[in-house]
Amino acid sequence: MTEFRLGDRRIGEDHPPFVIAEVGINHEGEIEKAIQLVDAAVAAGADCVKFQSHIVEAEMIPTDMKPGDISEEKLWDIIERCQLTEEEEREIKRYCERKGIMYLCTPFSREAADRLEAMNVVGFKIGSGECNNLPLIRHVARKGLPIILSTGMNDLESIRKSVEAIQESGCPLMLMHCTSAYPTPYEHVRLESIRQLQEAYGVPVGLSDHSMGIYTCLGAVALGACAVEKHFTISRNWPGPDNPISIEPDELEQLACSRVDQQLDVVVLKRVLAFCCCPDACVRDPGEQFLRKAACVKSSFDRAREPKVHRGCKHGTFFTFELYGERNTSRRLATN
């Protein structure tokens, strides 16, 4: 298995697990909260703090839809409220650098990816919701920076297309096994898929986890995960759709300490593996879904995309790949 390098950090089976505190949009568009979350992640011992770069007009079309049962607010309104300006994102990145923690961010459009590149980020994280968005993935891959790709809602064949698109550009790659259910029931975590992704693609594999608590992360590390990512908040009582499923500072600190603690609780570990890993849970063949019900989730997601012209063109313009993009008519907020 190849080693993955992100900035000055080496990630792989010969190194301690890389701990990512996923802030996402838990700051609710308030930079003061974003800074507070950075401080808390640093104090807890995380290696990296990750945000999401949203430019709502570039990534969505106007819609009245609501994000399932996690919020009664319109999805468009949530993203519009929570998006940060370019200067705010730059300020957060500079603050992370001063505090000595790695800054990472997920783009949801080409415009957001270009913004992050101009900010001199060390790499990109592509969320599960964009795992099969090949126009965006190819656009990001052409920048030549390391890419972390989450794989929720995708089968081996769709993942393979994205992996090939990234590797054709020569970008270092790490995959993150993910179950896109919020929160994820333990019996649907499917930790066995970590090993299968390693065998299928020969790259480092981590876990982007949406179950409650940190136990599945401990089980993932025991099964070879080289990175773990959890949604992170100061308090689950904070407003916002993702805060209730996030871990708090004391839990992040426990997770960060566990990466160097080789004396894992055997009883807890066995319980985790019993719930989260079973022989028929992995993706055995190309085209088979990670979850038994993932087919309907994925098909619903695919229908929620529409093609768009990436930049303005006049009548009669020859249509090329560079002019094509996708915007989401509906998307789960935290598809990481």
C-alpha cells in the first residue's frame, strides 16, 4: 500500500492515524464560531480541522426542498446562511497556521476549488456527495494536489472511475470509507469495506464516520484505517443541522489520545467489530452496494443532479467538456 503525504504529514500504515475534526458548517456562517472550533480542535489534539467551501450559486439551483428529517429549513437557505466569504476562509486558514493545525476544506463547485487553490491549500477533500461528480473531480485533480476522497453512496465501479480520474493526473490519493446516513446505525457502518477498498485500489484508506461517539473509529484503526474523520462541534446543543450528530471536545480528545494508545479496551473493540463488521457487509463485486438499501439512496441522489453550462457561451458555441458541469437540486448537507 502506498504512503499518502499531506503537507508535511505522512499518512499510512507505518504512521499514527490522522485525526480530522470536521467542522463543516457547524459554525453556521459565523467566523467567531469557526475560530472557536479551531481552538477547541487544537486543544483536543486533532491533526487537522476541516471546513466546507460553499458558493451557493455555483453549486445549486434555487430549490424549496428540505434536507430530509434533519431540518425544516430550505436547503438553499441553509447553505446560503452558512457559506463563508473568501476573505473569511483565508482568515480561518491563517489562524490555523498560527495555531499549528492543518487546514483542509471541501469544495462543492469548480469555483470553490479554484478559490482554495488560490489560498495555497495543501490538498483537497472531496465529500461522498461529489464522489461520482467526475467533472468536478477532474477539475480538482488537474491542480495536482493530494486528494482525500470519501466513498459514501457509491459502489466499487463508480469509485473506480473517480480513482482512475484522479490517478491519471498523478495526484496522491487517500480514500475514506463512509456510510452516508446521519447518524449511522452501528450495524450499517460496514468496517469490513476498509480492507476491501485497500485491496481494490492499493491506496491508504481511512474512515469518515457519522455514527454517534468514537467507538467505530477505534474499530476502524484496528482494521487498518490510517485516518479518521468525525463531525466536530463545541456543543450538540448549538443550532444547525449537523451539530446534533457531531462529537464534542472531550470525545475528540479521547479519539486523539487513542491513536497513540496501543492498549485498546478489548471488550469495547470486540463489541464494535461485532456491530460494525460482518462477512456479508463488504462490497463483494463491482456494482454491489455498500448498504443493502444504498441503491435507492444512490438513485435518488443521481436524479438530484442536473447538467449546467459552467460559464457563459453564445449560441453556436462548440460544446466541450470544459463548458460542462453539474449543480445539485438536492443534497445531504454533510456528505463527507
